[in-house]
Amino acid sequence: MKLNFTNHNFAHCINLPIPRGPIVTEDDTVLEMTSDEVQSKTPPRLKRRRFAPIKIANQIPMRRRKEIEKALGEVGESPTKWSRKDGTKNHIFLRKRIKPGTIRHIEYDLLDVEIGESWPVPVSVVHGSRPGPVVTLLGAIHGDELVGPLALTYLCGSNFMGPDSVIDPSVLAGTIRIIPIVNLPGYRRMIRDFPDGRDLNRCFPGKSDSNTTSRVANKIWTQILSSSDYIIDLHSAAKGRTNIPQIRANLAHASSNKIARSFGIETILDSQGPRGSLRRVANENDIACITYEGGGSDEADPESVQISMYGIINLLRSLRMLPGYPSKPRFRILASGSVWIRSDQGGLLDVLAPAGSFVEEGEIVATITDPELPGVQHDVVSPIRGLLISSATHPFVNSGSPIGHLLPVKRGVSTLKKRLDDEGCLIISGSDGEPPWREDDEIEDIAVFGEWSGGSPDAEWGHVNPSEEEDDN
């Protein structure tokens, strides 16, 4: 895919024409309208009784459904600090005063040392001319995940940030803080973890007198993250696999639920986050936080980069920090569980159905061969119909190795199939040009029932520490 990173990518969200052609309702009824009717009136809207901003289908377990419905009913007022009554004040960041309507680029030391490496990371702060929330955007908490650094670097460029651009401080409400590379030493060494071998995303909120990674986590948390209203953490899959663009959020946390939906893509996995993860610690401190997953490690997946940028702009517009209407998908998949596709043989893997494929029960999704046994081939079939949200990329497998991560889809199949390309892969919003803006009550929610095997969306890919309940990549 050729990307065009210009400020025109999101122009469709500002001045939207009246929809033309057939309109598909939630029950898949097609409403045809003539050109004269389109010009004379807006499309009819179904009258539906709404109990909450988003529907919770009955496939999600009852206990979890009640938790989410409770969160959806918790609609609080905007904090008084966002009020325009007293005007916009300076934004104090790392003892620096940033004036309204300005952009500052700052270096932030991950460690306070007199000798040795302090690991200074770049931070861009955009302080709007109007009061509003503080949104922090993070990339490369894992050093070998490059989708986040690329997307945030593009957002900091002149095509997206500055006068008359999408992120224009003169019209921005609130403050955006961008850290494209959090794990600088891991990024430079092209590895996931910090030099002491620890995962930064398992060490929050950290301790100031503990190991290296814990000290960094504590410094970032106390000086940057804890003062945020919203946090968007950009990730990719770990080595040996790849993810379709997806959001992970605790849907029972009201403000996290809100921004998860605001991102504007189809797949949302409901999970709390493992102990020590940024997302879980943020929610425990009542800070909204979501994880975006897309692509794999050590690769610059262009589609995942573009969709992450699309989602961030959507989210900022949904929070009314930026002018313009956010784009929203035709449907959302709200998943609380999944099914794993595994190999029963060992050898070399050839994946036939990549991540993003919608597969039928019994469909061959991969084959396994062994160079020591020419002519012998074993097929790997899908145990159920559903959407592959992740697939293996490492060719060596053993009996029991995970091949794919599948969301079973029993409802909304016809709606989902309308968003498949010629090869049967999901066309994710933000990757295909200009998806139409939709009201929340026009979005069909497809629930996926079940539990996360091993306690988390990614637990079955590899070893999970018993203290961890899930694995945010």
C-alpha cells in the first residue's frame, strides 16, 4: 500500500456530503433512494429506543455485560480545569512553561545520572489555545515495535502538525504530548526489553530505588503519565506473529470504553491488562488508557501505521479537541474470548489465510511440510467460523504450536462479509480511503462470547508469567 501522509488524508471528516446510493440498516435491509430524493432530504433514520451509547449483545457473559453497561452509564461532567471561563493557562511540563497555541520539542532523560547513559527521548508538546484534556501518545514501549514510532513521527511532521494542519495549536482544545520512542535503549539495540532484560510494560508504576526498568517506569509514570487524562499506547505483535489493527481496553472502565470506541476501527478486545502494564495501572488510577495493536515486530507495516494515525485523529475529534467529525466503522466486534488454531505436526509452516482473513469451519488455513519427508504434507484447518486477528509468521512449528488466533463470529456475519476484500480479508476502517461518518446508533455491535485461553488475548503464543493475566504486546 502506498501511503500519502498529507493533511488531506482526514479532510473527509470535516465537510461530509449527504450519503448517496443504497443505505444498509442494522438488520441488513437495503433502503434504495433516487438521486432526487437524496438531494431533497437526508436519509431516513431508524427510530430505536436507546438505553446506552453502545449496545452490549447477549453473547458476552452476563456478569461482564453488567460491568460494561454500568460503565456506559457513568457519564460524568467535564472537569472544571477544562472550562473556558478563565481562559487558557500555560501548560507546565518538566518545569517548563508552554504557552497556549504553541508547540515545544523537548528532550527527556529516562534516567537521572551524572555519568553513564541517561537515554534522552524526544517529547513533543502541543498546547492548544483553548482549555481541554491532556492526551499522551506513546510508541515503542517495546523497542522492536516500530509502528508506533513511525505513526507518531509522521504526526509530528509538518504535514500534520503546525499552522493550518490537522493538529493546529491555534484551534486545539487541550494538550497533546507525544513520545514516539519510550524504550530508547531497546529501540537502538532492536530488542523488545530494556538492557536489564525486563519488560517495561510489566513494571508500572515502578519504584525509584529498584532495578533499571522499574526506575524508568516510575520516572515516566510520576512525571508524565500520571498527569494525563487519556493515554494511547501504540504496539505491534511480538516476534513470530502479526496482528491486524485492533484496540485492547477494559470496557468496564467508562472513559477507556469511550476512547476505545472513538478510535474508529472494527475490532475491540475487552481485557484489563496484565499486572504491571501501563493500561492496568492507568485504569486503577482512573486514567483512560487503551492499547493499539497492529503489525509485527521489526517491521514497518504501512497499513497499521496509517490506521493508527487515522484512529488518533478520530479520537482527538471525538474528544472535541480538534475540529471536524470523527469517522466510525459500519460495525464493531466486541470480543471477550477467542479460539486458537494449532498445529498437530512439526515442520515448516505455510500460512494460506493471513491475519485479517474470515475463515469458515473446516477451511484449510495453513499447511505443514518436512524437508526430510518430501511429498508429505499436513493441512491445518479452522475449527470454527470466525475472524483471524493474529497469525504466526515464524516458519518453524511443533505439534501444539499456535498458528492463528480466531474470534468466533456467530452473529452479524452478513454485515462483516460486506467489509471483506476479494481475498476474504477484512478491510479495516482507515485503510480504504474515506469511510463515512456514522452516529453511534448506526453501528452494529458483533459480540464474541468466550474466555481468553490462559487468561489473556496473547497468552497461548508463548510462556506467560503466572503473575500476568494477559499479554499486551
